[in-house]
Amino acid sequence: METVTKFFKEENDFLYQKGEVKGIVKGIVKGREEGREEGREEKGLEVVTNLIINLGLPDEEVAVIAGVPVSFVKGVREVLKK
């Protein structure tokens, strides 16, 4: 008796291909989400830096205005001191 694999190729199966396409689409969506998150972080860093340098605001005020945690502002301030 012949084996099933001789007649059936996974790569040619519709459901296999559909799953592969879903995986690719999920990867693209995840990549875009990560890119957006990275962009938000960069923008937050830029806003915090500008508020610290140009306005000299305290950490708590900078955090409220920029919508970031105070710990993030403190970290940026430490980097700017160096």
C-alpha cells in the first residue's frame, strides 16, 4: 500500500496555504503595532526632552503633560545630565 505522503503534499493543501497566509498577515500586523509603539516612545522622549530643556519643568509636571510615568521622566533627565 502506498503512503499518503506520496499523494498528498502539505504545501499544495488549501488549508495549509490559508494558515500560512494568516501567519504572514499576523506577522505584518504585529510588526506595524511594534512600529507604532516604537514611534510613540520616540515621540514621548522628544516631548519630555523639550519640556525639560526648554521649560525646566519639574518631573511630575513633565510626566502629566507628556502622559508618561514620572520614572520615565527621571530616566530622561539622568541621561540629559551626562
